[in-house]
Amino acid sequence: MALAIEAVNLVKEFGGFRAVDGVNLRVEEGVIFGLLGPNGAGKSTTIRMILGLLKPTSGYVRVFGIDVERNRREVLRITGYMPQHFSLYEDLTVEENMRLYASLFGLKGGEAEERIRELMDEFVLWEFRNRLAGKLSGGMKQRLALAVALLHRPKLLVVDEPTAGVDPPLRRYFWEKFRELKRRGVTILVTTHYMDEAENCDRIALMSRGRVAAEGTPLQIKRLAFGGDLVELVVEGDPRPALDGYGARLVEFEGDGSYSRIRLLVPDASEALVPLTKMLEQRGVKVVRAYPLPVSLEDAFIRLTTGR
């Protein structure tokens, strides 16, 4: 697939501090790509270089094949940006903010009117159109910021910590909106430190101390961290002799003589669990329960960045 973002060996130094240290990213067109990591990991600095808001100390970025440093204006015409902190004019109304940014994006006349009305309806802003932006609730400010970022129908939407400090219903609303935008063909780059919501991304890059610790789908990241999938079985007796030579690695064993609980590492739980159960039954081990163990991205992140 075509690349929406190609970042090569990005480095950003502030004085003697290296905030971003050799980041490489390849974001395919039409996906939701997440930059995941704790505060201070370098996520926001990375996206500001992708947008051309910061000049890299070294390395380069292309957005849809366009060199960001050489053609920043061209890149801005096809990208929308929703920053982490509300940056619209708080002493202007909702409608005045949208009209101002529509003009800055080059929308005029009937085209601007139609697009503003369309987005106000979509983001449930119409009834608040005459309210000062500074008087909106936190959630409404976030909706307005996203609507403004989409005024010019960007091919790439960059959102920095869009759900930080908002309540769970609004977090769900935003992710539903991102999936809807993806269906319309918009590529989305989102940063977050919420490990659970990164499961909504097609691909993620785990960032730690300015570097990419791992990249892949959420499932690939988990398998990379643990070397496969974890499964748990409750069986009668001790199944360890029956497991010899099977190829599943024993991670944990608890037994009281009558029943045992075992955790195994397998390449793919969806493919391994049924054959594993049948094999144990054929070797005289009665399986009471067998199920895959869910692994969180937080578990994977900690393991990949600390080795624990």
C-alpha cells in the first residue's frame, strides 16, 4: 500500500537533551496508526516534526511522498491537526472559530457555509454555535477542535492525546468517529498513553525514551513481548510428562495432586488450543478447562521496555 507517512531516522535535540532518538515510521494510507507510550516518551515531538511544526535535528519526513521540510504548505493543505491542548480562540464563538479557520483553509462562499453546517451537525455543535469557545465544557471543546481539523477534508488527520482527561463515554465517541473517518479513507495518526484504547489502532509503535521499542499490530506486539500466546488449562493430575516433546513451553505450574493448573506459551492460541487439548486427552490427561489468557498492551509494553 501507499505510504501516508514515512519518517526516517528522526532526531530532535533540545540543547543537550535528545527528545527523539532515531525514530523510523512507515504509516500506510488508510489506517489508524497509534504512537503509544507514557508522557515524555517523545510522541508529541515526533508528530510535530511530521507536521513540520518542528524542524528535525536530523532525519526527514515525507507525507504522501511530499518532503515536509521543503513543502510544508503543501503538506498542511492535506493534513488536519488536533493538538493536545485546546488552541482555538476562546473569545470567539463556535461559529466564528469555524468561519475563521475555514477562510484560513481556503474555503469560501457557499462551499464554506455548507462544510461548516455539515460539521456542526455531525459533531452536535449547532445549538452551541453562538457560545464563546472558552465557555464550552472540556468535551465540547474537543469536539470543536476535531471539527475544525476536518474542515478542509484532510487526507491525514493527526490527533495528539485526544482523549486525555475526558470521560469514558466521550473517549468511546472519539474512537467511533476515528473508525468512521477511516472508512471514508482518512489516514489517522493518534498519540495516546492509554494502553487499553490503543487496541483500536490497526498498527501501533511503542515509544519509550524517544525511541520506538516495537511496532506492529496490537496482537503482534503482544506476541513479540511474550514470544507467542499464553493459554491456561485446568487438568486432572500432573500433565507435565504428557507435554514432553509437544512444543508448547511451560510457563507456570500449580498442582495439589488431584488437579493442576498450567500456563503454556504457544505460537497461536486460536490454532493450538484444540489440538493441545486432544493430545492431552489421548495421553490420558483429562482436561477440565482450556482457554486463552488475555494479555494487555500494558503488560507487553512493560515487558518490552523493562524486560519484566
